[in-house]
Amino acid sequence: MVVVVIGMIEVAGAELYRGADGEWAAWNATSILRYSDFADPSPFSLLIGTGSIQLPNLPWFNPGALALGLPFGTETNYILSYIVYFLELALSMFVLARVLGINPTASHFCTQLYLLVFFLPFAPVFEHDQWYNAAPVYAHIVSLLNVILALYLAVGRDSARNANLVCILLMALMAIVAVFSGPFILVFFGLFYAAVAVAVTVPAFRYRTEALWKVGAAASVLTVLVAMGYPDYLLTTAGASARAPAYGIDYGEVFARENLLGQVLNFHICSSAQTQMVICAHRGVYWFSLLAICGAVGFLLFGHRILSTVSAAYLVLVLLMQAYATLQALALVPPALTVLSPNFLIWSSFPLGAVMIAGLVPAMAKLFGATTAVSSNGFALSGCPNWGQRLIAALIITASLLVLYGSPADPTGIRTVLQPGEDVLRFWGWFVAGAFLLMLSGPFFRIPRRGVNEKPKAASQNGNLSRPMRRLAAPGAIVMLAVAPFSGYTLLDDLSTRFKGYEKETPAVVLWLRDRVGVRNEDPFQGYVSTFWSEAFDTDSPISGQIRASGLQYYRYALARHHFRERFGSTLTEYDLAHYGIPTFEEYGQWVTRQAQRFTTRFLVRSKDDVFPTFLRIYRPDRDIMALLGIRYLLSDANFDGEDGFKLLRTEHSIFGDSVNLYELINPNLATYSPSRLLLAAPNEEQIFKLIEANRSRLSEVAIVTDMPTGASTLSPATNTELIVESDGFRFRGKSGGISAVVLPVQYSRCLDVTSVHAGAPPLAMQRVNYLQTLIVFDREIDVSVEFDFGYVWKTGCRRSDSDELQALQRDSKPTG
């Protein structure tokens, strides 16, 4: 723990909550803490922009995320947050391993191995999937699932009714906490754990009592989730998310594809990033998966009933995950299922994979000369091995581990062993030290665990270690448990050097925007900021080659993050701006709504190739449309100076000589567009878009509706309108000489509710306008607070109404992207 904390301090400014997912996760949690009500599953604020109104990761029941709201400064909060996640993972994995029947020494070692390889600050050294650590909410959900699975394994193994009832109660409670903490992450990671639980339940039917308790436990948890409205939440959110396409796979087109059979036969499992999951050296920790598979085979052969069942389930699931990844790489998976990325599946298997590595004990015991006693109780080691046998076995195992650790340039690792490079002494020093430690501590991984519902055998039959072995067991265990942290400490020199000087000074343009448009509760809305990188950036920037090589236009924004941070000290986009309270139109996140993406695709991109479901970006600036959406400022490398509607405010220069311009759009919609006329369109997406296109030059005077509000035939212009940021919503006020309508730069949802009327009368209507936005109609005066309000148990119908309405708008329309 001390080593990990030291490592976090070394890399706090560079690696904790870094990368696209990490920065987004930190901003997501802190903004919800700042702008949302406690335990409210509908966090809504103008900081979210116009892209996503349904962010599903709530920090209220996630202690690691709660730490981000402490008043200790960003870096200190980051360290405290990761310490919490570290403790959650360590404790939950140890509990799971012990419930599975693995002895304390092996349980500690497997937990340490997992944390060393997959948890910061050491994770970058092992170069596994970079996104796994980027959003540490994964660690929280995995910890909850570890404990839920451990409780499920324990249910029914004891005849005490009260103990079983407590386990079931704790399972239900943790499931509720997991739903509130990350409802969709729970699905991504929970599928693996649910499959393991089902596998364990099947053989339990041999024992009637245990089977009844397990089925009762599963039914209780499912009942709680259904009563909460969790399935409805998943379905309606997926229905409104741009990440999950609304259309299905066209199997006729798939099987008519030329050379489909050739594609399948010639497909190389290591040729795709999606399929480099288990045996490909392109993944820096492929050796971890191989060890886990070998250990699972060991448990399958030598473990007791539960260990054998869990190991078999692990092996089958890894095989199925690899098959699914291959099908997705071959584009044979229905688009609606592509939301379930193979990355999430393989990530969910890592904790149990670490536990499975303890299954290498039987093979190690044989090599070390100890006797393995195999019985229905499990297995145990006995006998005092010969020191020579230990030394030879340790050298073989250490060499095998070194060979397993390959690289793309040296897939087998053999070249690394034979030619370790310049630091030969250090390399072979670690080799000898590792062999010596294994020689001392290898025999002490002992798993004498009786099977469930089986009577313990006599001590003489239980395969206990001999007296000399018992005398060495304690110091041997200490030596083994000390290996991981102290070997990890040596990695800190590399990390501190790699990330030294990572932090840059915040550019003046960001501070200027913070002072003018940054929002807090009770602040008036001053407009969104957006970013546009032109086509010239694709050809003239230092990373233009990478962008062209990707073949994907959205990489212009993804790859530009590092480029602009190095040159300007900021990515100048999305959460990097939102960190300063600057509301942004563009967004990176998993839950950009489909309606926002389709609107943007129609008016602000050049072709469907520009669109990626988790990015909301501008690829074709359109002043009229951008002003309608409430975009007031635009950061760009392009030159709009002199163009109608754009005003150059300032230019930011880097030390490399390149520059970024900041423009202000003239007359943006800051809840100031009060149309004098409402045009009625059929409830059809294509017709709405055509009317918007036909009236693009007068969108401040004309608005497009599909349902004419009562009393809106004659409209008066509204005056003194103001949109104010409030927790979980907004406050709107304005005056008029009669009945007025105002287009708010806020995405519409049927979950928007008026919660307070401060002056005047309630709005005459609040409905969808311009396909995406909110229209509010009032008579003479209005001052109301509006919340985006839905829950799990309460008010779930509005989300389904949103989904149904969106589908109805698209039903008779051709896809726009």
C-alpha cells in the first residue's frame, strides 16, 4: 500500500484520471457532485452541453468518486480517490479468493499480482488496455461484483438460516448500490459474473438445500432490480442513446458479401485490436491471461467442486469472449449489440483470472518435489522437497515466465531472454532473484479445503505439510507476499521520468472563457463554447499522417488532444474546458443522445463518415445552426475573420509558432430566440429537417413544431428573458405583452418538470421544437424552475415516452447518417 501511494504521488499530475476516459470520468463525477441532487439518477446541468442528458454514473454511492469532491486540491483528491479504489479491489478480491477455498497466502499473492499489473501507478508499465484504468468507476463496480459473487457462493453452504438470509440481504443491497453507481457499467461487467453464478448453481442441485438457497438468492436480487425499474431504465436509455444503433443486421447482405468465406478462413486472430485478447503478444499482459488459463486448468483437475466449476466456467467464458470478439471484427455482430464491446468482457474477467493463477499450485508442487494429495476434499501438499529439486524447478518456472513476456517485436519472448539488451546485469539479476524467491516460497501455496457439504477427513488424510515445512511456512509466505510490492517499487523511477513535466500552464484563452462564460449554480447562462479543427489540420499539422492513416475523420479530434496539450497546455475542447466550468457543445461520452447525434449529422458534418456515436463534434461550421443551439464562442485553427456572423476576439500562440483563434458568433440563442411564428411539420424527422433548412436564415423568428401549442396562433416577442443554472435543471424567466414562445438552448425531454413557480403563471406549454430543443410558451410573465426528473422506482414513464417519440419521428424517415 505504501509503495502504491508513493507511486501515485510520483505520477499524480500525469497519470491519475488521465487520458480521454479518465478526464471525462473525473469531470463527470465532480460536475454531478456540484450540480445534481443527492442520489438523483437524472443529473442534468448546462455543463453537460446539448449532447447528453442522461449520464448514468453517479458518485453518491461510490466512495472513490466522492473523494473527488473533497476540498484538498485536484492532485490530492485524485490520490485519495485511487487509494479508496485500491482498498476496495484488494479487500473484495481477497474475500472472493478465500470463499473459493484458496488459502490466505495464495489469496494475498493473487490480489497483489492483479493490483501490480492492472492498477495505477504501475499499470502503464505493463501496457495493457489503456482504458481499463482510465475510468476507475470500473474498479468500484468490479469490487461490488466480487463481493456479490462471494456472497452467492456462500449462500446455502451453511445450514444456518440467519447467515443465509444476511448474505441474501447484503447481495440485494450491493446490487442496489451498483445500479446507482453505474447502471450500464454493471451490465458490461455483470454479464461475466452472472454467467459464473449460473455455472455454480447447476452442480448445486445435487444438494437440495444449497440449490434452494441459491435460487432464492438470485430471485431476490432480480426482484429488487425489477421493482426498482432497472430493466426499464436500461431499455429506455439504450433506446435514446446514439451508441446503440436502432437498426438490425442485414443477414442477406452479410451472406451475399463477396469472399465472406475467404475473410473468415484467412482471418488472423491477432490482426484485430478487438481479438488480441488472450494469446496475442500485442497485448502487453497477454501472459497474464495465459497464466490464468493454465491455473484454471489446474483447478479444474485438482480443485474441489466449487473451484472446479468456477474454473470450467472461466475457461468457457474466455473462449466465448474470444469468439464474440472475432465475430465483431468480421462485422457479423448485429449493430445493436456492438454497444457490448469485447474490451468490457475481457476486463470483467481479469479479477477472477488473477484468482485462477493460484491454480498453478499443483503443477508447481510437482516440480518442487512436494506430494499432491488429491481427494474429493480438494488437494493439499505434503512432504519436504529436496533443495536441488526446488532450485531446478524455480529456474524452469522463472525462465518460462520470462519467455511468456513477449512483445510485438519478439512475440515469444525468447529473444528477450537470450539478448536482454544493454542492461544485462539487471536483467539476469532479476532472473536469479526471482528463481531464489520461488525456490524459498513456492511450496507454501497450500489449498487444503474440504468440499461443500462433505465431512472433513482425519488430519492424517488431509495432506497437511510436514513439521519442517510448517516451520518454514511463515517466513516463506512473508517473502512471497513481499515480492510484488518491492518489485513494483523499482518501476517508479521509470514512471517519474516518463511523466516529469507533464503539467502545462493553463492557456490564457481558457482562463478568458472561464471568466466570461464559466457557470456555477445561480449564474446566468452565457452560451456554449465549441471547437472546430479544419481540414487543413488534417494535412498541415504534425500529426496529419496519423490522422490520414486512421482513415476516420473523428480521429482529427481524438489524436489532436495530445497535440494541443503539448503545445498549448490544454486540449481546448470538451471536458478540458468543462473542468473550468465552461459549458461546451461538443462532447465525449458514452451516452450522447441519438436525437442530438442525428441533428448534428444533418447540419454540422460533411458525411456520415464523420460520425462516431460517442463523439459529438462539428465538422462543417454553420453559423445559423450553431447560433440556434446556443453556441456563442468557437475555438478553431481556421480563419473566419470577416465572414458574416463571426467576430475574432483573440489569438492564442504556442511556442512552436502555431495558433488557435477564438471567435464570437453574433446573436446566439441564450434563451433569447422568441419566434413570431411556429411552423407545423408532420411528425417526421425528414420534414422537420427540411423546414429547418429552408428557414435557416431566420431561425430566431421561426420555430418548427410537430404539435401546435394552445393559444400560440398569435405570438408576441418576449423580453428580459434569462436562463439561469440551477442544481439538476435550470430557471427561466421572461416578460411579454401577450403570449410568447421562447426556444431554449436545452435539449428537450418529457422528463423536464416545472418544480417551482416564482412569479407569473406556469408555462402554457413546454414541448419539443426544432427536433432537438425545448420550447416554452407563457402568458405575459414567467419565472419558473425546471428539473430533469426521473427515477428508478418513481417516474420511469417519461423516459419511455422520450424513446417512443424519437422512434416515431424516425419511423418514416430515411437515415441521415
